[in-house]
Amino acid sequence: MSRPATRTGAFGARTDSPTLRSTVFRVLETAEDDDLSSWIVDVFLIALISLSVLAVIFESIPSFEARYGSTLLVFETLTVAVFSVEYLLRLWSSVEISTEAKQRPVITRMRHMLSFHAIIDLLAILPFYLLAFGVFGGADMRVLRAVRLLRVLKLTRYFAALNLLFATIRENSRALGAAFLILITIMLLAASGMYYFERESQPVDFGSIPAAMWWAFATLTTVGYGDVTPITVGGKIFGALISVVGIGMVALPTSILASGYTRQLEQSTSDYMADAARALDDGVIDEDEERHLEARRIDLGLSRHRASQILDEKRVKLALAQAAKDGGTCPHCQQSLPAPR
């Protein structure tokens, strides 16, 4: 049997001819700039996800659902069929992302099933099958239908910024938790104070601390809705102070997310640079290294253009270092480089 033909990979490595599974994996992953088939699939899935979310939203309008209910059901069935096929194909082809030659396919697929994107893919189709097979009998399934809105999270696979945002929230969870704890504490103090000042003048709106919490929440998080306002002198002064405090409290989580997002971008770039340097240590990126770098690029939320820039920079530095070591010429300006001391 003749040896399979070779091809040039995205990073310059030579690989065997693609199998059906590797082709499916490539098409379902985020498209490269010159990969038309993968690009078409990405656009189709993004459009289908967006339309399915809109369908769930419009289905909540009684008049719209009564008029187009049958059409929405047909569209929902077709959408779930496509998403189900996508889920199974991603599960089947997930073996291609493994960088360990001896790793068992079942282990790789299990890891894929427990990944964030795979769980979202499953939640996107699970409510339909639970409702279709009547798993919960005659119970009210409006909450289960609302779970279908989680399909919007499927878009995180195609937009790196969303992945970076989730990573930022995860990395800064303690700081955000502390900020929200402070916000809740101040809300309780604000509700208690307004109850003390307004309970006699407005027994309906401020007759208890739980009743006053609506005013405290609206004031601390926004500028207030105006439906509940203090009328006593003490209540107005206290409300003004709480409003000023609320401005700073809302800005605190925002500043944490902004600084964390910036650090996440810098860390992702730094991590990919380190991986690229290790892959180029011998001057060549083989097939396993190419697949590892692609997996890392996806995990870190870097665009293909930025990853390509990093690899080009590393190649140039490697070429300059080698030329300087040999006392040769610069590969770009062709000027003589000083011999190493």
C-alpha cells in the first residue's frame, strides 16, 4: 500500500492526508482565513443560534405563539436536529485535539463532554428531548423551555472576547464576591435606616425592612425608579448619602472586571508566547506541536491573526539568534551581524 500524500499544515508542518474525522474536526472548529468550508459552517451555525434564541423570545409572546406556534415547533425541531448532529460530530472528532499519542479516545471524549462548550451544547438540545419524551409528565415546563435561551452561550465558541470575559470572572471571583458582599451589607443597612426614618410616614412602602429593600436595591444599583421615595427630612438626607455611596459601589465591580480583563489579555498573550517558544526550540513545528498550539490558542481566546503574529516574531528572533551565533548576515536587511563573543 502506498504511503499517504503529505500536505503543509497551518504553521508550516508537514502532515498526512486528512482523514474523515480530522476533516470534520477542522470544519467544525473556528474557521481559518482561507478555509471556506469551515467559514460557511461557522456562519450557518451562528445564524441558526441567533434565530433559535429569537424564536424562544418571540414564543413567550402569547399572540405571536398562538399565530405561529406550529411554525415555531417545526423550526425548533429542525434546529434541535442540527444541534444534535453537531454535538455528536464534535464528540466523535474531539479525539483529533489530543496531543498525547497514547491517550485513549474514550478518555479524550469524556474530557470533551465535561468541557464548558460541550455542556452548553448539551443544554441547548436537552430541554427539547425532555419535553418530547414527557420525562416530567404534566408538570409546568415553562422554566425548562426558558433554559433554551442558554443557546446564546454557544456563541462563545466563535467570539474570543466572551471566553476572555468568563475567564476574567473566574480569575477574579473572590474579589467580585467581596464586592457583592459589601454591596449586600450596605443594602441591608440602607433598608434598615430608611425603615427607621419612613416607617410611620409611609407604612406601606417602608413598613418593614424587607419592604424597604426594594428602595435600597434600586438606589444602590441605579439612580432609583421614583416609585418609592423618602418624604421626611431625615429620610431625604439619609437617601442622599446612600445614593452617593451607591455610585462608588456600582463602580467597584466594574473596575475589577476592567482591570482583570486587561490582565487576562496580557496573560493569554504571554502564555501563548511561551508555548510558541517551546515549539520552535528545535526550529520546526511538527504536527503534534501544531495541534497543541491551536488548542492553546482556542483555550486562551487569541485570534488566529494574533497567534500568527506571535509565531512570526518568534521565528524572526530565532533566525536572528542563529545568524548571530554563526556570524552571518541578517535574513531581512542582509547586513553582517557581529560574531558572538
